[in-house]
Amino acid sequence: MTLSQVPVGWRKSSRSNQETSCVEVGRVAGGAAVRDTKDRAAGYFTATAPQWSAFVAAIKVGRFDG
């Protein structure tokens, strides 16, 4: 599935405080968009709602913890 809408409502984690080395998440129809706060002009990638849900669930169970 390709998501081609322009993302809206960009936000970053409240835990990031005033840091600039973060990612932001925006909404697109049917999913989410992610971009780097250090280089917003570089663009963003999108994920469908099921992809985004799976990613967030993996984070919550520590799948990416080092």
C-alpha cells in the first residue's frame, strides 16, 4: 500500500524536551509518517496503520533494546 498524502500534525515525544536529535511522527490517511528533526527537508517515510501498530508494539516489549 502506498500512502501519498501530505502528513499533518507533526509531533515529537514529550520526553525529548528541547533536544534536536529526535524523530517526529505525523498523521497520514491510513497510517503515520516519520521524519528526522535534524533534517526535516530530507523528507519522511510512511507506514500503514498495521505496520505502525506492529512497530509500536515491538518497542513496548523491548524488541529493539540493546
